[in-house]
Amino acid sequence: QVRVVESGGGLVQAGGSLRLSCATSGRTFGDYDGTWFRQAPGKEREFVARIDWSGRNTNYANSVKGRFTISRDNAKNTLYLQMNSLKPDDTAIYYCIIRGYWGQGIQVTVSS
């Protein structure tokens, strides 16, 4: 079983920044892609960003492209999501997924 724990969420004003972290257990973190999803109130869960095992290839949802950056530190078994120029529409619970294992999610709230 892989343990996945998100941190770094909170309340921020529109235009501000937050960095989410996702710490995982196990020694094979570097073998797998890492993905962030989010779910806003009353909406379906949606893809945010993905990074391959090497960190060299990334994909983003159009809604966050140019504002969010996904990265990883394989030595620390940690996935990151740097979120800049935040908007109220970014308010959601953010989930990290590694090897098919989901974290419990972390709340991000952007006030206008």
C-alpha cells in the first residue's frame, strides 16, 4: 500500500500563490507518473496536471496552463503543484495520485 498525503492548501486572495506538496511512502515513487486532480463544490472531479516519472514531460488542463507548474523531487518522494495567479474558480479540493493511490485531498480556497 502506498501512502499519499497532500499539504500546503489554505485560503488565499485572488492573484495570490500557493504550493501544494504530496508526500508518498515507498521506494518506487520515481518509477511512476504523478497527477493532480481537483473537485470544486457541485462539480465533477477534473484533471489538473500530470508529470511523468522523469519529470521531463508534463501536461496541464487548459484552465491552469501558464499559471500552475507541476514538479517532483524523486529523492524526497514528493510531488508539487505551484499555483500562481489564483482565481476564485480554482477553489476546490485538490488530490494527488501516485500509482493509482489517491490522497485524502486538501482544500484550496481563493477569495475574490
